[in-house]
Amino acid sequence: MVVRPAVLSDIPDILPMVAAICALHESWDPARYAARGDVVEMYARWLPERAQDPRSVFLVGHERTDRAGVTDADAGPRPGLLGFLIASVERAIPIYRVAEFGFVHDLWVEPAARGRGLGEMLARAAIDRFRRIGVAQVRLETSLANDGARRLFERAGFRVATIDMLLELTPETR
């Protein structure tokens, strides 16, 4: 497996993964993760900005190739993408000493490629990139139903820091 920075030409291959991660999250908790109908189009506009932002981390993973003349950074022919990670530097509210932190928005590995270490490779590469950027913390959220992601992130050094709680206000509870 190879992890490398994403390039603009990767985005069309990533968008179906975005649709899959949004659908999976929504299936786990529709009240928390109901995505807008145009979420893929929104990502199609947002991901190029992240690819060109030096304070964002946008990575892809694919099978290693031995084809002559093709390197990991080439935007030309390459094996199909098996996963991606998108993260950015975010500002904390001003009451905290940590003014900014890296935030992992999404990490996805295609189901057929799971269990081979790609998710952890993506997470560790993002951590290394944030370390080079100079942020003091990396944060993320993961669904309560996502045991696999929690184990992956724990192996990469993350710990549970908060518990997100939700109350739906229906006409009866307003």
C-alpha cells in the first residue's frame, strides 16, 4: 500500500467514497448525520481547496505499483484509489490555550481493502503532516457505532476526549 498527497485528478475517484461515507454515517444515526442532497457536489468544490491549502492534509492510498516511470506523486496513470483522508487546521474558541488544532474530517477505506493497514497508514501520515505544520493537537469525531474506526485511531495514538450528545427537539419536546 502507498499513501501519498492527493492531487486534483484524484478527486473524481474520491467522490464516490464521499457518497459512501455519508451514506454509512447516515445509516448509523440519521438524526446526527443526515447529509444534504448535494453533499458530493459540495465536496467536489471543497476538496480542490484542501488539495492546494498548505495547512490542510489531503491523502490517498492505493496499491503499490512497479510500473516503470510511474511514481507515487505522479498525477498520471495509477492503480485505483482504495482510501482517502481529508483534514484541516481549525481554530479553537478563544478560551483555550490551544489556539488551533488539526481536525480529521473524513477517513475512508474501501471495504475490499479493509484490514490491510491502509486506514492506520493514512492516520499516521496525517499526524506526521500536522506535526510538520506545527499544530499541537489532532482531533476527530467518530460515530458511536464505528468500533473499527475507534480501534484504528487508538492504535494511532488517539484517546477519547469528549462524548458528543444529541437531543432531537420534536414538537413535543420544544
